[in-house]
Amino acid sequence: MKTLGPTGDWRPEELEEAGSEVLRVVAKYVGELEHTPVLPDIGAAELRALLDDPLPQEPERFPDIVADTERRVLPHLTLWNHPRFFAYFPVGSSGVGAMADLLASALNINAMLWKTAPAAAALEQVVLRWMAEMVGYDTDADGVLINGASLATFYALAAAREAAGLDVRQQGMTGRDLPRLRVYASEHAHSSIDKAVIALGVGLDNLVKVETGPDHRVDPADLERLVRADLERGYRPLAVVAVTGTTSTGAVDPVDDIAEVCRKYDMWLHVDGAYGGFYNIVPSVRERVEALRGRLAGADSIVVNPHKVLFTPLEVTALYSRRKGVLKRTFSLVPEYLRTYDPDEVVDPMDFSLQLGRNFRSLKVWWVIRAFGLSGLRSRMEHQLELAAWLRQQMEAHPDFETLDQMTAVARSAQAAQAPAVASADSAEPVTVPAATTQASAAPAATPEASTAPAFTPYPLVCFRAFPRVWREAVNDGNAAVSPSGAYGISREDLARAVDRLNEALLQRVNARRDHFISHTVVREGYLLRAAIGNIRVEHRHVESLWRLIQESLAELPQELEHWL
């Protein structure tokens, strides 16, 4: 292999040789995943020093660049493709998706106009139609592939503002008399909504976070009360963002009912289905979502995310709007140098977002869907759901752990019985009742097939916490707790803080091993750990090893309640 010269590029045979070298690295990376830590073990200062080379003045041999990448870069990455990666959300790429990305990069087309890439523009419409059919949305909706769900939310709310007839596109937001706009979203909605209202000039003060009930879903009646109160104060309700598969817990908002509220008050409804949307291809999930009234069909716009769920490499996300023409009215701007004379039926992707230069995103989605087929995608998702069910059942049968499903069931029962709340709705203190773990015993662990009760979330996300049996047994009359020694009493708030601290330490202990990776969330129940199962390579043995590690890590921590107070 020659050194990269100062002019020109590789000849075809040199390109093939270089490609073989890169594919060797890829194959080695995939083959060694099982035996490689998920998390790197290097400090920030050390890593910066390792990589901080002076600007290269002369060409370097390509094999040397590849070898140096293997030596100094690859060992210091968090491995999102790893089968023991359970943090945040799944983004495990498939081999076919990676190969499509490689080809798209080599082709290096700009898919901004039909004229600049006819097949790419046409293929984008094909995969958009396929994915809309998969998730249960209007297959004739306007759509565009963008880089991520955060931008999709921004674009959707910008479209909502345009649809409101405020002429912001032409006259702007400042220097004139405009109503004060309001956007509503679940308290568990993604932070991208906050960023969107900042960027759109709506402002954080006008983002109304709707408190949720015991099941962490927006109550449409509460939403309507907030909207009516704002109308009475002279505000202009603009849009609602509902979620199917919240970031923290995987909850499903009642989209059907929220849509009715939006129609009543002329608000735009955007649904964040970035995580949950594609699981609609699994019949059991679709039935559960429909029972939760979480269908996507009634939304004015939705976002679904192939790079989260469809084994497609970052970055590719689909934004849809069944309000034909609104996205185009919001973003289309055609300077003379980009004006073409194509037939009216062509679609120029640049008309539907802020982005002009854009890569060939549709190719990898097209390849992945064709390579797996709907049946292959469905079977893999069903496998993920079975693994999550198994892990959930192990935790529910263990006396020292409880899942969000258990806590939610108890909260629902308490609410139905009109029992006094343990913590007020506006309190930051978590509920500290020992939840359904009071029902847990040393009963044998169930199998996924034996589970009949619906999980809190229909998706393969398990939210849980450690709550040692000896601590629960220390709860006295539901109002106070004493140490295992019985030496003193503590408040429920102190107990809650102790449980939170224990679980924070447990998270650090699990991740410190570096061979598994989980993340956390904080909700009204307190500090919870999350295991997101969705990697294409994950098998039962990986989930088993995670469960063993969690138990071992808890056993290594101090068990005395006094230690965490």
C-alpha cells in the first residue's frame, strides 16, 4: 500500500486493498466484542495526552494509520454494539447496516434535491412509506429522514408554529404583538423539547410539564385543565408532545385521548415514538399500546428512530406529518442556484428541514429492512421482550429488589383505595413504601413464558432498584423506620434517601467492572436503575450475567442501613 500522496486518490486496486484492511479491523472488533470490556479504563487527561499529536505535515502510510487507530482509539471507546451494553437506549448496529453506511460514504452523494440524487430521493420516499406502515401511521404523510429525534421535535414544533397562522416565517417573533405561546409535555418527556422551545423563542417558562399519575402517563383531564387555565389567562396553547416509550421508564401516554384534547383546542399533537414506535410490529406490543390508547395515527406529526430499534447505524431518524404541506411551508427556501425544472411530482428532501447538504441515509434503512424482512425484525424484537421479561421476573422474585412494575401496581392500588399519599405530588421526596416487594418471597423464579401480568412498559426496558429485605422489615407502622439493631428511629424521608444512595452506589459498583453498562433515572419513586435490552447481539447468557453482577455488587456493599443515612 502506498503512502497517501499530496494529490490524487487511490486507484481502484489500492482502494480494494485499503477496504480489505478496514474490514479486517471491523471483523476483528465484532469477533472480540464478547471478550472486550464495554467501558474503557482511562482518565480524560491521559486520553487527551495520548491522542494530542501535532498537526501532520507529511503523508502517512494508510496501514500505519489503521494500526494506530487500533492501538490508540478503539480500546478507549464505549462499545454501544456490545451485547452487554444495557444503558440509555439500544443502538446496536447490524452488519448489513454498517456495510450500507460504508457504501453510502464511498458514493458521497448529496441527497438534498431530486436532481442531485434521483435514486436517493426516490428511495427515501420508499423507506418512509415502509416505516409508516410498520408503526401504524399515514403512509401518505409528508416525511423526511434526519439525524435524530431531538431535531425532529424541533422541526415538529416549528411546523406547529407555522400551522398556527402567526406568520413567524415572514415577520419573526420580535417587535410585534403576538400571543404568548404554550407547549405541553409530560414531566417525563425528553429534554429535546426543552431545547426546542428555547430555540424557537417560545421559552422555557412557556413549556408546561404535565404531572403524571402512578403509571407515569399524562392524564388527558389534567392536560385539559391546564389548557383551559392558560386560555383564561390569555395564553395561546400551541402544541402537545406525547410519548410512546418515555426515556426514563418506557411509559406510553394515552395518545388517542390527548389527540381529542388537541382537536378541541386547536393544538398540534406531536408524538415522540423514537423508542417505542417500531415495536408496533410485534402483535403483543401493538395490542398493549392500543389498550393504553397510545396509537400514533391521530398525531399531527411523529418521530420514529431506526437507529434505536431497527439495527441501523447512527444517524437516521424519520419525521412524519399528516398535515400535508406544513413542513414544506415551514422550511422550503429555494435560492436561484438550487432551482431545478423537474416535474411537479418529484420530492426535494431539502424542503422539509433546515439541512441542505445531507448524506444518503435511506440506503442503510433500505438494506436493513430488506435483509431482515418484517418477520426477521419482529422475531428479534420478540426475543428482546422475552429477555426483559425474564430479568423482570428474577428481580420481582428476589427479596432485595423491586421493579417499577411492582411499585406502580402498589401506587395504583393505593390510589384506588384512596389511601393517604406517602409523598405529596409537589414533593421531591420519593415514595418509600416498600412497594410490591412486600409480596415477593423466596418463590422460584418464573420463566418469561409463565408471565401473564402486563408489564409497566410494553418495551424491553426494566427499571428497578435494590431495597434490601432487612430494610423493608425495619419499616414501622408505615411511618417510621428503625435500624436493624432497633437502636433508633428514622423518618421515611431519611429511609428514602438511604435507598437512593444505596442504588447510586450500586450503579457505580456495577459499571466499575466495565464488562456491563447500565444507566439510571430519577422519578417520583426515587433513584432507579435501568436495563435497556435491544442490542442485536444480546443473548440470554448476557442478561443472566448482568443479573449475577447486580446481585454480587449489592452483596459487596455495606448492608447496614446506618451506613447510608
